[in-house]
Amino acid sequence: MTEVFNGQEEKDVFMRAYSSMLLSRMFDKKIVTAQRQGRVGFYTPTIGQEATQVGVSMALNPDDLVYEYYRDVPFMIHRGVPVEVLLDQIMGNSEDSAKGRQMPSHYNAKAQNFMSVQSPVATNLPLAVGAAYAIKHRKENKVVVTTFGDGSTSTPDFHAALNLASVYDLPVIFLCENNQWAISLPVEKQTKVEIWKKAEAYGAYGVKVDGNDFVETFKVAKDAVDRARSGKGPVLIEAVSYRIGPHSTSDDPSKYRSEGITEGSEKDPIVIAEKRLKDLGYITDEIIDKMKSEAKRIVDQKFDEREKIPPPKPESMYDDVYKEMTWIIKEEKGDAL
Amino acid sequence: MTEVFNGQEEKDVFMRAYSSMLLSRMFDKKIVTAQRQGRVGFYTPTIGQEATQVGVSMALNPDDLVYEYYRDVPFMIHRGVPVEVLLDQIMGNSEDSAKGRQMPSHYNAKAQNFMSVQSPVATNLPLAVGAAYAIKHRKENKVVVTTFGDGSTSTPDFHAALNLASVYDLPVIFLCENNQWAISLPVEKQTKVEIWKKAEAYGAYGVKVDGNDFVETFKVAKDAVDRARSGKGPVLIEAVSYRIGPHSTSDDPSKYRSEGITEGSEKDPIVIAEKRLKDLGYITDEIIDKMKSEAKRIVDQKFDEREKIPPPKPESMYDDVYKEMTWIIKEEKGDAL
Amino acid sequence: MSSKQLNMVQAINSTLDYALSKNDSVVLLGEDIGRDGGVFRVTEGLQAKYGSDRVIDTPLVELGIVGMSIGMALNGMKPIPEIQFQDFIFTAFDQLVNQAAKLRYRSGGQFNVPMILRTPYGGGIKGGLYHSQSGEAYFAHTAGLTVISPSNPYDAKGLLMSALEYEDPIIFLEPKKLYRSTKVDVPDEEYKVPIGKASIVREGNDLTIVTYGSMVPVVSGTVEKNKIDAEIIDLRTIMPYDGEAILQSVKKTGRAMIVHEAPRTLGMGAEISAFLAERAIDYLMGPILRVTGPDTPFPYRLEDYYLPNERKIMKAIGKLMEFR
Amino acid sequence: MSSKQLNMVQAINSTLDYALSKNDSVVLLGEDIGRDGGVFRVTEGLQAKYGSDRVIDTPLVELGIVGMSIGMALNGMKPIPEIQFQDFIFTAFDQLVNQAAKLRYRSGGQFNVPMILRTPYGGGIKGGLYHSQSGEAYFAHTAGLTVISPSNPYDAKGLLMSALEYEDPIIFLEPKKLYRSTKVDVPDEEYKVPIGKASIVREGNDLTIVTYGSMVPVVSGTVEKNKIDAEIIDLRTIMPYDGEAILQSVKKTGRAMIVHEAPRTLGMGAEISAFLAERAIDYLMGPILRVTGPDTPFPYRLEDYYLPNERKIMKAIGKLMEFR
Ligand SMILES: Cc1ncc(C[n+]2csc(CCOP(=O)(O)OP(=O)(O)O)c2C)c(N)n1
Ligand SMILES: Cc1ncc(C[n+]2csc(CCOP(=O)(O)OP(=O)(O)O)c2C)c(N)n1
Ligand SMILES: [Mg+2]
Ligand SMILES: [Mg+2]
């Protein structure tokens, strides 16, 4: 299949990829349902982008850095971020590593080398460039991946980051997860040019891939990572998928689009993966069913478990603005409590 | 020479172009000298960019709009902005249309359809796009030209403006005056890619021209303007010249570069123009000398004349923040005087 | 005179509709404002009615939205850009501070920028750090900008009507928490609420509470419920704020406090307090107090602790009333 | 203990040199800071000494300079970006407000941004609208940022030394008017001026004048020349400002004024005044006055009328001294 793995190795790697995609999908469904039930405040579904993210994740080393965006649950799951960490963030409970401060879908996972997610889109990109500069400065053998949507290519930060990474030949993979929509704006109205081609304007290497197929994505990502790691400078990957769900749980796509790719249809990344794994003889319908119910069981169970965790203490709100609390904040804390 | 003009017409047009370039050059020398003498506070010389600007200006109608930058004296002179207007701005005297508020080289000339110049580079570009939107909305037969340097292509505003003008097919000519330096940074370190090629990233039309030759620049600009005027969308022109002088009167280029094109050398736009006009039989050395001393005389005389104009009245400082002075500013004015 | 019961979203929507219908130079532009009708539905139905050239869906670039609007405004149009959340305006901050705010001044009055930038702001919808900010002080500190924030549907329409004829750039801050919180009678006909004039929401004698936006109902509710004889001033226009109204009231009551969501340090409360400390010191019985959001980013889960509320307001009132 | 007579440019240059020599993680980056040595020559000679990988000439993109610096700071480096003029920082404002300032908070304390952003600010060099702005209030209103402005070469070195060990983002505002205005004795050895502590530039009993940056010599000169018994406080750190020092002084003198270049409305004077109106009202004999730049953009030719000067300060002192 790929020249990278031998037989058993490939099976293990692919099965792990599939398993991450499945877990992400079950996670997604669970949170969307929980949001409707009022158990979660908000969520940006990732359905449709599993293959893109897992494919790229497969090409990375554990110590490579990721400056991710709000839709990267499958990426995080595949790199070993425990589901609990994601749930605690979404719930904003007292075990959340960000102390319940961020809106749902604004994850972080330092242990797995994920940065903390901000809302203003693409503003993670210049940070990734700086991270890569640090890596190069210390002659470390790492690359930095940073992710963003198609809409985000119109931002100032996209332009700044692509140019700087190119000028300094930095090991950055710019992963554009082109799900073809930026909330209600289709990518054709975002820009007249295919996104991978924009790399040329900076002297970066640009490549397009079918982001619904984790194997294709993996192969392209592997090349890109090798390039970057060997000092050949940044790569812009345009991974084309489709945002199967709404932009967020607050969004109603029926206002602005008719249905495109649907769940379970032949372009669904999970369906494509299953077909591939079946063709390779790695999997059967029976195994699939078992894996699915196992994934669902895990998500349900963890959700119930994390839901019991209390919210953070009010006074924690005043911490971490600065390393040492200023007298001003101390007084405000005193006044309020 | 060009198919645009018949014989006498061409001579008139070319001679007028040359005359503008000459007047600009004399103006430049005068202000640089006056700055050294302490008679002017600051100035950004335009020497080397005369052909670029005059060539583009030749392709425009009087009612086309220009969102210019601080180095566009030749452009302004060729479109009929009186030297007095430029001098009053530079001196910041009480006849200055901007009431002495702006630093020298931040011109405006509403009568000739020039906007007022800001310092943050390239932030005029999105304004030009909005102007073009208004033109299209009213179905007017105008184009908008906006100018900026090579360094300015790295800015957020460049990216935003190029994309928006392309998405809405607007009649904007983006004139990049590539003088090969952004203060001390050579264009090769600004970006890895030739500037005209960046147009492709937006679906705009990009073209490069020898900006030292006013005829070449005119021809390319004429095409670009025709394109834009006929509704084919924006054009990015990269006009390559050389910043013969320092970045500004505060700058010392010997710190960071050895000499490139020098005044009077064969790539000097004035020298190129003279050669062309001689070859065409439009001009002789005698005429040149006469024109030069006439241009110098005009500039010297006007400078002395404008220098006598008093500064603006202190109380004028409080006007024009809003259409109607707020009570806050009124009080501050009262307090101070 | 006919009128309708409208919430703030409806009041703004109908005023935008009116503006578009009256004047071909009016255009709306922003992210998702067209087909989608805006993420808060404020522009719902307008693209269908006026076309995608006048209700313009833009690419994702705030600086472009603002920059283009300025260019339009300089050329005979009346652009009404929307920034989806005020939190995202900072990517366009240079265009606001260095272009919109300074164009009239730097051109000696030759050019001006009649643009109305609308944007939802403030907390109350569990938006966390990046969907809750109250940045009015950044704008109010910028000479050349006019900053407005309505606290109810009636004022929203009336202020927007005034804004349509205003010739300088306006930052029109819509307290998203109040978008659908109440309906009030809004006349169908044209009327204006003047820019620069506060409203006395409630007359009172014991103290003056200056507030605006989403805090107006919180302050009013607290005062009514606890039967405080407070005079409540709703600024409506944050910059230029109505100094005269504040001064008159404080001269009468002798006590002053300011309530807002934005962080305390250098929030509008600082300016109002300094204004009073400059010219009302002789009338003041006690300190000037501020009840505000703290100097921290805006937290998601603890939003209710972050925002000024009855308890915090009453605590400050209690402290003020000790002075006589 | 050896020392040298240095102006502020030299004091900063030698401190940056020290920082680069001590710690390989320190990098400088900005426009024209390398070959050219910076448009104010603050980084002169450093690229030649430490190489273009550590004293980095960047393309013309402030948001990239700041964004890259944040990324470096998150990864074990100590970046010292320079913004050529503070006026141009607004194109990077989102990176400052929404990234640098909020990273520690939003990550629950896991990530932090030890960056020192240096930038020349203020008037006095005939820079007009875009080379003269004093934007400290924008930064000081932003929770998470620390804002410093030295008023002399000694403090410049000492504050920068403290900044090198500080773990949160600092906006280091260099009053460009003072870059070369005086030389003072600056010790060769390491020393620190603490962040968050004001200095009492002059003790006095009749009134307290709070100021910072370029206004310190103007205030001092005025007070000396006119033999006013004023206590002068140089904030040095603008945020968090030294409330305790201000309060102590005002309790003693009973009169307070604030002097700064930035526009009055919502300038630092507003915050200091509000701070005092909250807790020193009982000690105050008269109003709290502000002598500041007006709420207009910064004019070129009339710069001298714009800036606070002896006449304006004396007028305010006169007014204050009427109260006893
Ligand atoms: C600077 C900025 N402007 C606006 C928004 C509001 N917003 C959130 S997501 C989004 C669309 C993003 O589209 P895309 O980049 O394609 O990513 P996707 O959500 O499709 O994965 C918008 C406009 C934002 N988060 N940041
Ligand atoms: C946003 C911004 N950053 C920095 C500056 C300071 N500055 C003024 S001109 C200049 C270089 C511009 O180079 P280029 O765009 O090539 O134009 P040129 O001056 O060469 O004509 C710089 C960095 C500025 N004016 N605006
Ligand atoms: Mg998308
Ligand atoms: Mg240049």
C-alpha cells in the first residue's frame, strides 16, 4: 500500500488510524447530542475531517509540535490525547487543564505537544512559525504543524506566516483543512484560486490531497514532513474534505446550503477507510460493529463520569493573568468575593 | 513608438511626461538640500521612481482615482498637482490643505483625485478596493490606482486588498513600485518570489515592467487600465526601478548597501527618457538644458515664495477631529489657550 | 402612530431595512450576513430583498471589511460593516485607529468617513475569552471615533437612525445579551435618539449610577428591587459621553458610581470618575466607586462571577451610602 | 564600581548586548534592526556581533514580528521584538491582545509568553500623526500585558534587566524624545530597577504630580524653575502602576495631578484619578487635575502646542493651589 510500512506494521498503523477516526466520530455524535440536551454549551463538530487529521497525524513524531484549531478532535485523539482531557475542556470543569476558562472546542494538550486553541482564526499560524524558528535555532529535529480552515486563508495571519516561514526556510507544515465552507461562505467565494496554489506566492511548496482518504493524506503528509524536516522549508497542504455537520451547534446550514456529502455516503472518510481496510483484509463488518459499539461505550461512559466533576472555584478566575497576581487583581478579587 | 498616439500627439504626450519627470527631479534635489539646510523637517526622495509613476499616470483619465503613497511626487506632478500644493504640505504651513498636520511627504490633492497619504504602509490598499466598489456600484467608468513599495507586499493589507479586489472583480490597479529596498531590507529578503507572480494567488492579473523606462511602463499600464476598465478585474503591476536616494532624509544607506544605480547613469529614468526622446527626434541637448534650468528656476522660486507663509494658528489644531467639535475638545481647547 | 413590539434584533433589522430602502448608497458588508442572515440573525432577509451587491458576504478578513468600508465611505457611500464578534475587531484595529479615525483630521477636513461599524459585544452568552469582550474603551480612547451602545430596542432604532445621518465613523456596539431579552414598543415611523445625549432611566436623589449597554437592566433591576433612591444614567453614547447630564445628577445626589462589564482598569468608569474628580469634588460626599468586570480575560464557566450583578452593586451602594 | 556616561540609546544598546551575550535564547527581531542598526540606532552593532540569526531583520509585517515572537517565547526563547514606531503596532494588535496577553490565562497557566516588545513612542521629533503616538492606555487596558516606560538611561537599563527575567509579555515603551537628550552615569555591572515600583523623583509637600516617560523632565524642570514644593512620582511601570506610592504621597500633600502626552480621555490620567477618587477622597483638598495631550490626532507643525509644557503645568498647579 505504502512503501513506508511492512505488512504487520501497516496493519497496526492503519487499524490504529481507523480506531481514532471511529472514536472521534462517536465523540462528535455524543457531544452534538449532549449539546441538544443542554448538557454541553457549544461545540464545533469535526465530522468529515477525520481522515485529514488522522492522516497528517500519522506522519508525525510524538515530539513534533501542533498549533491546532478548534476542529481538531480526531488529530488530538490520534496523538494520544485522552478523551477525558477533551471532555473536561468542553465541560469547563475543575479538572480542565484550562480551568474552565475557554469556550468548548478550545482545547489544549501540552503533554501531546498541542498548543492552546484561540478563537480568532489563523492567528495560531504566526506562533507556529516562531515555534519553528526556536526549533531551528536549537537544531532540533522537529517539525511544526499548524491547522486552519479554507476561510482562514483570507486572513492577515495566513499571509504573514506563509511569507515568514518561507523567508527563513522553517520546518512548518501549514495544513489547510478545506471543508469547503467558512460558516456560510463557500470556498469559491472566499477566493478565486485553489488554496494549495497560494504557496507559490511565497516560494513555499504547495500540494493538494483528498482529505477524505486517510491513506492519501498520510502519504502526502509524510512527504511534506520529510521535506520540512530535512530543511527544505515550509509546505502548504490543502486537504479537501467536506464539513458534513453544521459549523457549530449554533449554526443552521439549511439557511445557506443544500446537502453535500452526508454521513455514511461513499465519500464519508469513515466509509472510505472501512472500504480500504476491508480490501486489505484487515477488517470485517463484524469487527467494525464491535469497534463501533466499543467506541460508543467508551465515550458514553467517560462523558457520564466527567459530567460529575464540579465547576472550578470562583476565586480561580483571578489566577494566571500574570505569573504573580498584581495588587490590582488582588483587590478586585477581594472586592468581589 | 506606441500604437496609441499619432505623431504630434505622441510628441506632446512624451514631452509632457519628460517635463514632469524633470520637474520632479528638480523638486527632489531642492527639498533634499533644503532639509540639510534645516529649512524642511523631513522628506522621502523619489529619485529613481519618476518613470514608473509618470508612465502609469499617462495611462489614466483625470477622473480616475489614486490612493498613493509617500513617494509619489512625480505621479502627482504629472497629473497636474501644483508644486505649491506639495511645498505647502512639506512645510506644513497655513496654506497647506491638511493644515500642517501631517509630516512631510504625506500629501493629498483632492482636486486631482489623490487621496490623503497615511504612514502605515499599504493600508491605503483596502481603501482603494472600497473606492472601486463604489465606482462599480454606481457603474462609473473609472479605475482606481493604488501604489506601494516592494516591502509593503508583506503586509496584511496587501493580502486583504488583493483578495477582495479579485473576489469582487473590481477595477483596481495595484502598482508596486519595486525600488528593491524597504529601508535597509533588500527585496530578496522580503520575499522569495517575484512580486508580480503574487497576483496568481488571488486570481488577479500580474505583470512586470521596467519601471525605469516611462514608455514601457506606460504601455503596460495602458493595458492594465484597459483591462480593469472593461470589467476584467484587478491588475498587479510590478514596476522595477531602484531607490537611488536614501529611504528618507533621516536614513544613511551606507550602513547597509553599496551603490546600485546612480544618478545620471544609464539606468537613471531621466537618462533613459532623454535617450528615447532624442532617438525620436523630439529633443536636443540644448532643449534639455533649457528645460532643466527652467524646472530648477520654478522650484527655487516657488520654494522661496511658500517658505514665507506662516504656520497654522495654534487653535486650528482642535478642528476636524469630528465634523462638530465635541464638548471635550472644546474644553481642552479652552484649557490650553 | 403605529408601533410594534420588537426585540433589539428586530429593531435593528427593521432600521437597516429602512436604510437600504431609502438610499441606494447604503450597503451592508460582513461575514455571513447575507445568505445566512448573520450569526445573530440581525441581517436576516436583507440580502434576499436588496441583492448580494448591497448586502455583501465577505471573505474572512476583518481588516478588509473595515478598509473597504472606509474606501466606500470616502466615495459617496454609506457602508454599514458588521464585525461578527467585537473580539475579532483587533485584526482590523489599525484600519480603525490609523485610517477611519484620522482621515478627517489629516486631510484638513477634506475627507470624512461616514461609516457605521456594527458589532455585538459583551458577555452573557457563555462565549468565553473570545466571544464576550467589551472593548469600548479602546475605541473611546481613539480621537475621531464615536462610540454608541444602546440598552433597549427603542434606543437601538433611534440611535441607528441618527447614525445614518452622521458624517464620522461610528462604532455601534450591540450588547448581545440584550438582543432578544425583551420586547418594547418601537414606533414604525422614523425617529431619532440624539448622539451624545444620555438618558435618565430613573430619577433619584441618593446617588447617581452611570452605566450603559447590558448593565442598564441589571442596575435598574437592582435599584428597583432594593428600593434604592438612585438616579440611573444610561450613557447611550459612550464617546462623546454626556458630561453635562452626569455632572447635573451628581451635583444633586452627591454620590457617584459607574457600572460596566469591561475590565476596571482604564475602562469607561475611569474616565467618568476622573471627569467628576476634576469638577464635582466639592459636591461629593464620598468616594466615586466602580463596579466592573475584573482585569482578567473573560472566563467561560465562571461568567456569572465575572459580570457585575446585584450583589456587587448593592455592596458598592452600601459603601457609598455610609458617607453623608 | 565602574560606570559610564550613557544616553538612553546607549544604555538600552548595552543591555541588549549583555542579554545576547549571556543567553543564547535571547533573539532580537524587527524591521531594519540588523544591518542598519535600527532607525534610532538602538541595536547598532549587534547583528555584526551575534549574527543575523539572533539579530533578525524581518520583512515588513508587524503582526508577523509579534506572532513569531510569541511562538518563540512559548518555546524556550526570549524574544525581544522591536516595532519601529509604536504607531505601527496596531497592525499587530490582535496578536498582542488576543494571543500574547491571554495565553497564560487561557491555558490555565500552562503556557506563558516571556517576550519584551520594545518600541519608541511619543512626540518631540516632529513626526506628525504617525510617528508620535502615545498608545500606553491601549496596552494598559489589556489584562495580561505589563507596560513599562523609562524616563532616563539608568532606569532604562535597570528596567530592561528586570524585564529579561520576567515571564510575561512586556510592552517596553521608549520615549523617543529622551533617546539622546541626556547622559547619566550608568553602572557597568548588572542591576535591576524593579517592575511595578514607581520612583519619587523629588519629594515635596504641596502637591503630588504623577507622570512618566518623556514628561518626567518637563515636570521636573517646571517644578524646579518655579520653586514649587511638589512631590513628583515617575511611574516607570505604567501597568501595574504603583498605587501605593501614589496614595502615600497624596495622603501627605492633599493635592494631585497627572501629566502625560497621550490624549486625555481614557489616558493613564483617568485611571490614576479614578484610583484616587476611590480611596483618597478624604485627603484631597481640591480636584484631581490632568495635564495631557488633547483628544486629537498628533499634529506635525503644531507639536509644541500639543504637548504638555511649563505653561500648561503651571496653570494647573495654580488652580490646584487655590484649594487649601
Ligand atoms: C478573525 C476571526 N473572524 C471571525 C471569526 C468567526 N468565525 C469563526 S469560525 C469562522 C469560519 C472559519 O472557516 P474556516 O477557516 O473555513 O474553518 P472551518 O470552521 O470551516 O473549519 C468564522 C468566520 C473568527 N473566529 N475569527
Ligand atoms: C506598517 C508600517 N510598518 C513600518 C513602517 C516604517 N517604514 C516606513 S517606510 C518602510 C519601508 C517601506 O518599503 P517599501 O514598501 O519598499 O517602500 P519604499 O519606501 O521603498 O518606497 C518602513 C519599514 C511603516 N511606515 N508602516
Ligand atoms: Mg472551512
Ligand atoms: Mg521599496
